[in-house]
Amino acid sequence: MDWKNFLAKLRQKPAEEKTVILWTAVIVCMAVIFVFWLVSLNFSLKESLGQKENNPTVSLEAASEIKKLKNDLPTLWQSLTAGLSDILNFKNPEIKYESDNPAASVENPSQEILPVE
């Protein structure tokens, strides 16, 4: 598909659909970057552990940290998918600035508000 045709079709879509496409693309790009970071972190930690073979306490500490990271990965994945579902279910892009606290509203609109010095 030609980029010009793709962009022309994308411009004709409703704003809500464009927002979903935008966030999906952002999440996919960030997932690719995150996977690349994890792979490079794994290689750098293995290299670091290989250089410090003479000191077993450092190796054990680094190995325990890697195990913690591997144990926390499913939790990270669950939070990422929950955030993604929140983004995809986002229907109204308008932000409302209404106060939930009725006491916060001004009771006498003619009252002059002076600056605090």
C-alpha cells in the first residue's frame, strides 16, 4: 500500500478511530523498545557477571536480582494490558472541568475576588 493512499484513508476516519490507531502504534513501538532493552540488559548482566566470577557474592546478588525481574515480569505484563484496555475503551476525548465538590463553587457570583499578596 502506498503511504499517500494510507494517509488519505486515515484522514477520512473519525477522530476516535484515529486515536485508537495512534495509541496502538505507540504501544507497539514501546513494546519493541522494551523487548530490545530487556535483551540488551540480559547480555550486559551476563557480561558483567562473567567479568566478576572471582567475587561470588556479587554473582549471587545479581542472579537474585535477575530472578526478581523474571518474577515481576508477569505483573508488568498484566498492568500493561490493563492500561492498553483502558486506552482502547477511551471513548470521549473531551476533558471536563466540573467540580465534584459543590462547596467549591462560588455562592455569590457578584462577589469580587481580590489577589492574595
